[in-house]
Amino acid sequence: NLYHEDVFVGGDSSFIAPDSYYLSVNCRLIQGITDSDGYGLMFEAIGDECYAFFRIRDHMRRASVVRTLNGGDRSVVYLYQLPISSLFSRQTNQLGILAIDDMHWFYINGVGVGNCRIPRLPCARLDVGIAAGSNQQVVCEYTDFRIYTPPHIRPYMKLETLVGMPMDALV
């Protein structure tokens, strides 16, 4: 379990990622026993086999950012198990992702822990995720899931271009 295997999506949300956003959530590992157990934020997700994951390894106090496509046939590690001094093991931590076009910045408890350019999909979800080994129970608590968008920009311009009309015309 080096970086992304055995990830279990927390909810298959219906939150479509705006072109620019700040996503934040409070999370805490309640039950988990190995160094690989953890939690995080899923983004650029279109299904169980195509997603990016801002992953926290709670016991090790490390964070990674990975993306997998085609069920793991193609994966890219953007940030690999960075030691994070602002992460508190077994306590509530606030995770954040700031995305502006392809640039992504990652935050833990208000402290920037890395950034990278990750190609965007025109229609992808934002969600939470739990990482665990097989036949093992990991329990996490998520609260205060929030998505912020700039008020002066249409949030889904790329998707509107793809479908050929404004999103409010589809309602």
C-alpha cells in the first residue's frame, strides 16, 4: 500500500468541481491500526477507477497526492508521503484544496503543505475517502464539508462550453 491502493470512497457525492474552488473539511481518524490507514479528500473523481486523492496517513503524520486512471493502470504520484508538522494524529484536522484551473494547493490546518499542476477534467466530483488494508475496519469522521467559489466567475465555464449552454438552462 505505497500510495493509493485499497482506497474506499466515502460517499460517491454529487458535488461537481467548479473551475476554481476552495474545498475544506474537518476530519479525524477514529479507528485504524496500521501506518497505511488514513483519510483524505478525493477530487478529479469520475468513478472508482479514476480519481485524485489528497491522502493523510494519520499515524505517520504524512500526506500524499496521487492520481489514478483506468483502475490503476496509469497513476501519477504528485506529492509522496511528505512529513507534516501541522498534522495532529488522532485529532481533528482541517484539510483544504485550492484549485485554480490546473494548479492545486494543499493545506492542513491552514498550513500550505505543497502544490502541483494536475490536469483537470471538464466534469469531476469532489468527495471524501478512507484508505485501509483489506479485511480491516477503518473509521473516520468528516464534518463541515464546504466548497467556496469566487463570486464574480461562472463556476462551471468549462462544462458549459462542453455541453454548449449555460448550466442554469439545464435545470
